[in-house]
Amino acid sequence: MTAPVPPCPICASLHSGVEDVLTPAQIGDGWRLLGVELSPAAHESFGGVPEIRRYRCGNCGLAHFDPVLPGNGAFYSDLQRQLPDYYQPTRPAFDRALKWATAQGYRGVLDVGCGSGAFLDQAARKGLQTAGLDLNPDGVAECLKRGHDVHQRTAADFFTDCPDRRFDLVTSFEVMEHVPGPASFFASAATLVRPGGGLVVSVPNDGGLPGLARLIPHQWPPHHLTLWRRRNLQDLAQQNGLEVVALETDPLPWSMVRLFLDVQQQLEQRTGRRKALNPWLPWLGAWSYRLSGARYWWSGTGTSITLICRRT
């Protein structure tokens, strides 16, 4: 029996088509290739399903998955423990947000999904009053130790509990792709922005390098539940009455091109889509990118997109 088409998570359209299918075993094998051995508790995130389908919305272009399988605590603990750079101490989006906050004269910031407070630390050094929201009790405790006003709540719950509290700047970095309801997540964050204030959101860039390596397990549940393009962020801003100020893409190092192409090729072989490995292909692709100066003229290829918008 044909599975029913799931609605798009941001535009609710039923006009989506299947782009690819992987089994939990294949996704687990992909993580193993990257040096991560998922524990039995982490495998519970797959919910015992036989396969996971990636859809592409024919209306807005968002890629989404069925079934929707967010990672559990054990899954993210495995990644944090076995991938030393999983939680990055800084990102280009951090610098963009703080540069814009300084230019606008903003005094306070709320980071939704603040983790252990890497961005809040940088914001505090810039003189901003810092607050954050996160569901991880360990991250909240670490932020509180460092003097940040952080609460173990969702944005929607925080709005209900503190209906009169608004912020100059609300941020969320590389979080929205992990949540089952990204449209409501974005809307909840937007409600916490004061008139004249700003919202900065970053997500992985499905229109850039990740689009050339779609088998990499980061881009499949239980890690990412949606894959984003620039238009999707613009649509969400418009739906929530926000003015788009900028849409920027991270710079793309040539070494990352080589890594992505190498892992993609190996996963194609492991899933039976490629008969033999070509060890020169990732090297040639990366050097062609580097020698051509593509990072300067081929915009939009980086791994993340940052949306900067304003509530008028």
C-alpha cells in the first residue's frame, strides 16, 4: 500500500514527492563511517520503522521526512561524546548577529536553543544583556553558572509564562532543522521580538554543498528533520510579518568540499549506488573549487544560511 503524502511542515501543502529512501541501518552505517557508533538507546530514536523517506515539497521546495523521528537524549549524547567539534564554539552567524545588534544599538538578546551558552558568552563580551532558552538541563545549568539568565522552557512556554517580556534581539542558531514543528518554532521565537527589534536564525543550507552529499547522516533523521533553502526562510519571515534585512551564506572552505564528496562517494558504494570508489574524485572536485576561486563568485554554496529580519 502506498504511504500517504505527509503535509509540508511550513506551508502544509500535500504536493510533495519522494526523493530518496534509507533504512535506519543505512543511516547508522553512515554515522559509523564518521566515527560515531550509535548506542542501543540512541537507536530507539528510529522507533523501529523499516525505512525513512525524504520528500520535497512541490509548493515551497522544503525537504522533509516521513516518519518524523526527532533524536532522543541518548542520540545527541552519542554525537557530543564521539564528535569533538559537534557543538562549535563559534559560527559566522554569531558574528553577523552581533555586528547587526551593535549597529542597531540593541541592548538585550534572547538565544532560543542556547545549548551551553557559546553565543551568549560572545554577546556578553559585547556588552549585551543575555538570556536564553533550552530544554537540556545540563546546558541550562552551565549557562546559569556563567551568569546568563537562562530558562528550561520552549519559546511558546516562555511567551505564556512571561507575556509582557520582549527582547531587542532574538536568535536561534542551527536549531530549527531539529524540531518537528519548525513553522510554530519560528512563530514562537518571533513573538518574543519587540517592535523595532530583530530576529536572526541560521539553518544548514540545502541549496549549497550539503545538496551534493545528501546521504551524509547529518541530513537524515533522527538528526535533521527538515532541509532548508533561502526561499523557505523568506516565506517564514513574511508569514510572521517580519521584514527581511539580509540572507547570507557561510563561506565554504575547499577542505570541506573534499570531505563532503569523499563521504558521499563512500556512502553511495555502501548503499549499492556506486560500484567502485574513485579516490581522485573528491580531490579533483575540491581543488577545482579552490583554484577557480569559486568561493568568491559562486555564492550560496556554504553549509549554513543566516536570516536577519526585523519586526516593524
